[in-house]
Amino acid sequence: MTTQTDRTEHGIRDFEIRPVAGHTGAEIHGVDLAAPLDDTVVAAIRAALLRWKVLFFRDQRLDHAGHVALARRFGTPVRLGRRGGASPKDVPEVETTADRLELGGRFGMEHEEWLRRRRHSLLRGWHCDHGARIDPPAATILRAETVPPYGGDTTWSNLAAAYAGLSRPVREFVDGLRAEHRLGVGYQPRPGDDAYLRHLLDHQVATEHPLVRVHPESGERLLYVNGYYVEQISDVSRAESAALLDMLLEQAVRPEYTVRFRWEPGSVAFWDNRATIHLAPGDTAHLGHPRVMHRVMLAGEVPVGVDGRPSTPLTGTEPGRW
């Protein structure tokens, strides 16, 4: 519950932080994201993001230009080199998630088959954005334009809380480990010729990241794992890696570390992509209702482990090059 202290702490009239779940997520009220934000409001939002990892704003009226202007107050928006036909051609920082519907068709598959082959286990869908890169985005700002009348929720998990929830001996053990993150991990090829598999082999992206990342702003230790990109823990056997990853992935997405958000038109979610992983909805395809979302990502830094070692690019990725 929000108290008067939440307002006066930042010295901003009507600014409210309403925590949603015990570890993760807070709704921010009293802020018009389409209006110019002064430095005090920006600082308050940034502090809330570091504390709660993902922030939710309701009833916002952002257009593409306003979305990019908002992102610039918190960092440098990423310009993607390739986007689908649904994204606005004149605003290269904005990616429309309806582009995803085109991806299967490019490789001779219906969208549902493409998703099924990429997310065939319960944990495979959990990811941070562009986690196979040497410098994954620092944050993502996602806004809803059109959503189904029900379904379509997104879930986030707090990787700082997940790390803190490990026992001390396990924390000390994983502090020194690293893992290979690769685009296309776990994809189940189609029988015969598979155009998407050929695409993955021709456009490989892979990085060795620390298994425990130190947050560059808060100093928190983050259990830097996800089911979508992590292929193998380095310097251990395949069997050992599989057992460790099963344990750590289950830890990373325990219900007490998560928050689930019900979208409405005009909703905005702003999350720390370094400190969270998220799960896109899988319950809307049969509903026949459009779901149109727009995202802007903020450029990130190369992750650094507890030992001070940065991530190492393996193939297909360079800092700052998209």
C-alpha cells in the first residue's frame, strides 16, 4: 500500500508508487508520460525501476514519437537494423510486436508451429530481450495499443531476488560460473529441409556471460539465466550443466519472485532488462482478437561478473552494433 511517504520522499505532487507483488513490480500513478518529464520525475522513476525492476503505467497516450522521447530521458534508444512490416518505417527505434506474426511465414511455417518449435518446454519462453548479444538492452519500454478483452498477460521475474533466495553455499558456487547464451537454443527442427534452421546457422549470435551478473547501477547480484538463450554452463559436462540449469531456472521463476500484468489499451511497462526475465503470453492465438504492442529498447552495457570479468563475444555480436 502506498503511503504519503512515497509521495513526499521524491518531493513530487501526486506521484505515487504502488507495489504490486512482494518482490517485483509497481504501478506508478500521477505521471503523464506524454508530457515533458522534469529531472525530478525522471530520477524518481529511475529509483523506482531499480527497486521494483518493472514499472506499470495506466491510461497513457503515447504515440511513436512520444514513446521515443520518453525512452531518451532514460538512455539511448536502440535502432534495429531489421524490423517487420508492422513496425513504423519512419521511426526506427520502435518495433511493433505484431512483426512476430510474420516470422514463421518467412520460413514456411504457420506462426503457431514456429512458436511451438522454439518454446517446447515450460521454461523455454522465459527470456531477457536479446540475451545472446554481448550487450543486451539495459531496459525495455513496451506500450499497448490494442489488446484482447481477456488473456495476453505478461509475467516478469526478479533475478536479484532469485539470487538472494539461493542458499549461501550455492550462491558462492554459482558466483564463479559462466554460461553460453545463443540465439535459437532448443529449437526443434522440422523433418527434411528447415529454412529457419538454416537461418540460425547462417546468422549465429552467441556470447559467454557470467552466470551471476553484477548490476552496474545498484551493485546487486543477479542470477543471469533464462530458458530461451542459455545453452550450456561453461567448463562443466553436459550432464552437469543440464542438472544445474534445471535447478537455477526453476529458482529464477519461482512464483514469489514474479509479477503478472493485465494489459489495457494505453498501458505501459518499463522494465530493467538486466535484472529481470519475462514470459510473453501464449493464450491469445485462439481468441481471434488482435494484440498490437510497441517497444523501444535502451542500449545496454557488457555484463560483468562477480570476479570483475566482462562477458565474451563468441560469434555474431559486437558492442553497440545492431
